[in-house]
Amino acid sequence: MQHTYSWLGSPLHLVLEEKIADGYNRTHLAFIEAQSFFKAKYGVPWTPELPLEMNVTSEDLEAYDQFGQLLNLLIKINGGSLDIPEEQCTSNVLVRL
């Protein structure tokens, strides 16, 4: 089933399959949780050159990747950026409207 979602609570609204939005959200939250776990375990913040353990399914990773490809295409066709100020991003996940 498809629904309209707001990207990070921002004005960017997209119609997405529920399973894609849910998979994106689970992966994104797992990424945030993994960074917190890394800091608690090693005493330093995680940085991209360090390994990070995430507990997600391959289906959720695929949904996250598919959404990322869509977002990157939107950025590309808009000249390299999206004019969405950080203060308009009120969530860490896709918000169903």
C-alpha cells in the first residue's frame, strides 16, 4: 500500500510503498543506534572510516538504498542540492502524512 511521507518531517513529500518507507526508517534508526553503541563501547564517536555493526535485514538495506537513489536523483536534477533548511527537518525518519 502506498502513502505520502515527509522526508525527515520536511516539506519534501513523496508517495512511497509502505514497506519501502518502513525499511528506510528501520535502517536509519539502526544506523543512529549503532553509532550510539559504538561511542558507548569505544568511548569515541564513530567516523565513516571505522567499522560499524548494524542489525538490519537485506530487505531493509535495499529499501534504504532505493530511497537514497531517489533522493540523490532529486538533488542532481535540482542543480546539486535541495533547498531544505535544517530547521525544517523535524524528524530522523520518514513521517507518514
